[in-house]
Amino acid sequence: MKNSSSFQRRVRCIHSFTVACMMACLFFPAVLAIGNDTEGNPNILFIFADDHSYDSVHATGNNEVQTPNLDRLARGSTHFTHAYNMGSWSGAVCVASRKMLNTGRFVWHANQLDLKTAQAAGQAWSQLMKSAGYETYFTGKWHVQMKPEEIFDHVGHVRGGMPNQTPEGYNRPIEGKEDAWSPYDKSKGGFWKGGKHWSEVVGDDAIGFLANAKTSDRPFFMYIAFNAPHDPRQSPKEFVDKYPLDKISVPPDFQPEYPYKDAIGAGEKLRDEKLAPFPRTEYAVKVNRQEYYAIITHMDQQIGRILDALEATGKSDNTYVFFTADHGLAVGHHGLIGKQNMHEHSLRVPFFVKGPGVPANKQIDTRIYMQDVMPTSLAIAGIDKPDFVHFRNLLPLIHGETTKHYDSIYGGYLALQRAVIKDDWKLIVYPTIKKTLLYNLANDPLEMNDMGQTADQADTIKSLFAELLKLQQETGDELDLKTVFQDP
């Protein structure tokens, strides 16, 4: 019995060892694969602004705004000059933009997506980066119906959609009348709520994470989201003083009122539009632009601090830095103040990419969507693009492997506005009033001359309208335009 018992123990040991080896064969190679994939993987620093139009960076041609740190980033970057947001299913355009960004879906598909299901399936951007071994960090404006602490490894301060605006902040300023609101009056709350300006808090948070990342062997993915330069456009007095009104220009496309404002949902009832009085005045537009530039310059200072902290880690050469925004803003263009429109100033955003092998001081004019940053980061991390991600990897464009990306660009807002851009042409459609606007963006980048009324452009309109119908299928757009524009 003693020998039999000894034999059984040996059998059990051999069996246990065999099972352990089998389990190791099943799981250990996967662990090794993750380790091999992530070893030396580039870091990714994503810096995100809110309401920052493409035309509000000094390095890209605006000589009035002061952005020395974004200019520094631009000099070392590839600059995508035509980066777009697709639009929105709500007046809060940032909600739609960020849901698209974090899920990879085109606009109307994103609107229908159940985020709980997507999160449970590990489909959020940060979850995908975590699956590749990245240490993930978030701070700032979120505005997506998922809890950041459930999908990021580390979370700083989480802000809501926008800082609170006081009643005095609307329908102002009126020339010759005392202004009851000031961008540096801390009693007004907003960006000042909590005692420190929110942009400075975001800067502090990012710097704190980078200090810890300096000693970590894991690659990091940082999602740094400023609320700036969204209204209320508040910043310290020293930044407002950088912009005396006599140095601020009124946009060449200035109008006292946008002629179709009510039909497109951009009239007096829209919160963004009532930030300035109706009709618009040159004085009110100058003050709004003064405060817009000031908060951009203040945000730029925080971005400089973050870039300096990245350099201090010694990991800058192995880090991709992306800077973009969720959408643009009118701030006086076309008689509009907000972003709920299909004009370039509100659809287009700045977009810079800096990183290993990325050409410095290069400009790419190919049209992209700003949400393309998501699949681009997946490619950098070595993740095959999932089938549910509609947006596209930018690396082939960056490395000069192609000049083609999307055949055309789509824009949509509620059931009130649609747009399509193809080649040099842009068609804007206002369904409720059966109105189309046609612009040649090559000759008229500010969209000041509607060519839709000229007889020789009828074929152009029909061709663009057919392209728009095709894009509706791709984006999940169910608005019936055929019955409204049977013969545009």
C-alpha cells in the first residue's frame, strides 16, 4: 500500500505538472505577445480643445492670435489643414463629436449606439489602448455617457459640458453701455469655479501624470481635454490685455444677421447665438473675438507647460503628440457666434501630429475627419482596426504612401442642415426652406459668394446632391432629402 500510495502521488504530480504546462501553453504565449508588442511602443499624448476653430492659431495664418506653444508644436509637426467634424444630432455639438471620437463611429451610427453595450464589449478608445498594454490617463472635459474611471487607468479632474455662464454673460456687449460681465471677474464662476482656472487645473493634472510616467516602463496614452476656449471665455486680465480692441479685426464675412438663421436653428433662442446681441455689431464681434483669443492664449500657455513636462520625462522622442479640437466656432463669421452651422469656421479644426518618423513643418491639404485620430492611435499601438471603427488611419497620409483618404466630406446638424464637400465644391442644404448654397472653396474659402443661383452650376449641384445621398447611407443618416429636393 505504501508503494501504491507513493506511485499515486507521483502520478498526481505528473498530472498537475502536465496541466500546468498546458495552461502555460495557452496563456503564457499571450502574455509574451503583449509584452513584445508593448515593449518600446510609442507613447501617445492627445491634447484636445473645445470650440477651437481652424483659423485661430498664429502658425496657420492668423496674425492676431498669440499661440507661441502651438506654433512650437506646429513647427515639429505635420499639419492637416482641412480637418472636419461631421456635425451633430444635438445643439451640444461637442457631445456628438466626442461620442464619435471615443467609439469610432460615424455621426448617426454613433447617435444610435448604446454606450453601455459598447463599454461592456471593451470598444471605447481607452479600452482598446489598455488592451495593447497602454497605461491610460484622462483629465478635463469628458461629456460622454461613460464613466471615465471605468475605462481609464487613472483619472484627474472630470469636468462637465461647459463652465456655467451667468445671465450677464448673454446679449453682450452693447456699445456705449456699461458691461456687467468681465472675463477676469472671478465672482462670475465659470472657469474660475473652485478657485483655479480650469485650464490651469488641466495643465497641473497632465504634468503630474507625466512626472510619474517618467519612471514607468509602460507606454502611456494621455487624453488631455481642455474646456477652453468654450464660453464663458474667461481668462486672467493679463491675457485679455494682450488684445486691445483696436488691434482686433472684424471677419471679412461679417454680417449683422445670418439670413437663414431661424431655418437652421441658429436664431435668438439658441444659447450659443445669444451670447452676442442681435443684430450683430462690429463692436460686439470685436469684444467676443478679444475674449476668444485671450482664453486661447491662456490655454496655449498650459499646453506649453505640458510639452515642457513631456520633454523632462526623456520620452518625447518616442511620443506621438496630437492636437485638435471637437469642432470650430463662428465668433462673428457670417453673423453667427456659435458652431451649429455647416460653414468652414464651425466644421473645421486645427490638427497637428508630431512623433517618431512624422515629417516636421509639413502641410497636408487632404480632407480628413478629426476623429481619424482614434484609428491612427490604434495603428501606432499595433492594434488592427476593429470592424466597428468607421474613421480611418492617417499614417499612410503622414508617411506619403497615399494622397487619398475620403472621396468626400459629410456634414449634418439635426434635421435642419446638411452639407457635402467634394473636390473644390461645397453644397449646403437647408431642408425646411428648400434652400441650397453652393461655394467654390478654392476660390472662395470664406464662403462669401453663393454660386447656386447661376444657371451654369445646375449640374454641379445635382452631382453634389447625389454624393450627399450616398454619404447619408454611409453615415446612417435617415433624413429623407429626396422628397424635399427631387430636382435641386
